Amino acid sequence: MPSSARRCSKRLPAEQRGDEPRIFVLIGPGGAGKGTLAAELVARVPSLWLSRSWTTREARPGERERGAYVFVDRAVFEEAVAQGRFFEWAEFLDYLMGTPVPEPPAGSDVLLEIDVQGAEQVLARRPDATVILLLPPSPEVQAQRLAARGDDEEHIRRRVELGRSEVVRGAKIAAHTVVNDDLSQALAELTAIVERTRTAAPAPRTRRNPDGPRPPHAHGPTN
């Protein structure tokens, strides 16, 4: 954990505000560092609970050990969809990704680490959610990070290309943008956003998209 990532003393989680949990949504292109910063943020900020997404894709090295996702087969995932257990979900080429309806510990706020399409669905259900767009400092750094985690050249090319449209789409719904050039600095900015949002008056629950969430559809790979 970065040296600056000490736990915060200032806090107004749901239990102290006496209202329902706030929802923070972290989005961004693959290679932005969402997974790393999401884990660091919940370790630093009290009463912030990270919801684990479900996926039918194969696990990358180390993902099962880190508990990054819940890995299930397609039949299990589709049954959960039929039961209405997802807050948002979509199909990405040959696999499915989704966020279960959040069930945080009592008094905790919720952090979702998802893609742009999922964030649009979340906002249709919870217009008061706070969306944060996380960016890599450049496409070159993005490609280096994807290579470092073991992605092949073709996957990297597709992710960088897709990332351009993800950034444009994400900027339209994000309340905040953070560039992850330095992990400690990005973590400090994310922490400040959570603190300010917790102490502010709740946002009105007005629908941002009167047509509702976009239906899940084929899209590029995520994360």
C-alpha cells in the first residue's frame, strides 16, 4: 500500500448519515488501474464496501487468489439473470460480466468497479450514484500496463482502441475524472471525492435517462 494510503479519520458513512448507502462507480478503460485503486480505496476509507463482479471468462493469473471476481459458468450466470439478481450486466464478445444487486454490510457505502456500459445501467436505477472516470496518463502507458498483466498484442491493440470510445462515453456520465499517473496521488484524489460526497447533501433521485438503461449488448472486452 502506498505510504500516503493511511486510513482516513474523517467519515460520514451511511450509518452516521442515517440514510441509504451512497454508490460510487469507478469506470475507465482497461489499463487505467481500476482494480488496484479500488482495492486501495476500500482499504483506506472506512465503511466503504467493494462489490465483486461476476464473470464467465477465464481467470487471469492471480485473479482467483486476489478475489478480484466471482468466476462462474454461463449457466449459473444466466440463471442469476433470470432471477433478477444483477444490478447491471452485459455480454462482452464471448463472455458475460455483471454486478449483483449490492448487499453491503450495515452502515457501509458501496463501490462498484465496472465498465461504462454498466455505469449507464446503474445511473438509470440510481441517478444519485457518483461516477468517477479513471484514466491512464497516455495510450502508451495504457498499453504497457496491459502488457505487464500478460495480455497479448492483439488484445492490447483492441483494448487501446476501445479505450478511446470508452473515455468519450464515460466523460458524458462521470461527475469526476482522475488521471492515474501516480498511484498515491490518484488514491488521494479518489479519497477526497468520497469524503466530499459523503459530507454533501444527497443528490436528488431524478432519472438522468428517461428511457431507462440501455439493454445489454455485445461489446468489447472489459478490464
